[in-house]
Amino acid sequence: MAPPSFAELFAAHHQSMVRLAGLLGADDPEDIAQEAFARLHARWSRLRDDGAAVAYVRSIVCNLTRNRLRHLRLVRLRPPEPPAPARGGEHAVLVAEEHRELLAAVDRLPRRQREALVLRYWLDLSEREIAETMGVSPGSVKTHTSRGLSALGRALKEDS
């Protein structure tokens, strides 16, 4: 089986990288995903392991998001308004409110805890993959995940 071409890899993973950047707090997740794939493309011929391309672009997305947030911290005066609740039944309104509260609580987490939780529970990565993506040890991943879950539990309990 031939390794995927850059176009095939882009088509298969672009949307998930946009979502990853958005969940990590980026105001411009599409730009970050595009930049990550542009950097991957520049190194495409030098990749030794075809399977490493997705992990490499995921790491780029995390690093670019981290850098953008660092630079935009002074520009950001307030977080973006949550989307308006869907019109319809009472259940849809309750679900939208629960989602808003959860995303707001995730957004308030420290950066490393947020990254660990998003990579673990949204992308379903293993501790080893998360450690590689974040550039930390697996033990640090366990610590960030545990502390993040505890902080989320406390935040959601306070909001109730």
C-alpha cells in the first residue's frame, strides 16, 4: 500500500486540525490549520516516516495555537460570545447551555491542562501520543489530565 500523498493527507485531516486549533482556544483555527499544513508541505520530502506526518502536523497546530494565544493575550479583551442557542424544544436549549458551560469551563483551564484534555478526550490520543504532541513526559500528561478533570468538575459544580 502506497503512502498517502500530501493532498490525500490534507483532505483526510484538515477539518480535524481546524477543530483541534479551535478547541485549544484559537480565534483563527482555519488559519492555524492552513499554516500547519504549509509547514508540513515544506518538509514533506524530508519526512522519514510516512506515519509521522499526522503527528507532526498535530504538533504544529498545538505550537502555533500556543504562540498565537501568547501574542493575542494583550489584544483579547473578552472571549467571543457563545453561539445563540438553537431554536426549538426545551431540550435543545438545555443541551446548548450545558455545552456552553462546558466549553467555557474548558476555556478557563490553564493552557497545558486544556491541551491534555482536548488531545485525550476529543482526539482520543494515548498518553504517549499526547506526550509527543505536547513535548512533555507521559507522567506530565497524567498530571495535567488529572488536574484538568478535577478543575472542570469543580467549575461545573460551581456553575450548577
